[in-house]
Amino acid sequence: MEVFTSQQLNYISLISSRCGWSDTVDKAIVIDFYGLSEVKEVHCPQCDAQLAALRK
């Protein structure tokens, strides 16, 4: 799993290998662990597969 900055993900199309969903990060689910982790996880809205991680 690669870790990206928010600016990098603005230009990347995400694809779920589990269900085939494809779109940009603004259509995905972003999970923030509020101080427990240095990254936010990006998940597929259809199958909940983790697609990427964002540096905070």
C-alpha cells in the first residue's frame, strides 16, 4: 500500500481490486484516526477495501 499526500491523490484514479469500483479520492471514504496514526486510510465505498493512505 502506497502512502500519498492529498495533492498527489487529486490526480490519481483509485481502483478496488475486490469489486472493480473506480473513481477519485473525493468519491471514496477517508478514515482519520485522530491522533492515533500518522496516516488517513482511503477505502472503497462499495466493498470497504483499503485503496490508499494519506499522510496527514
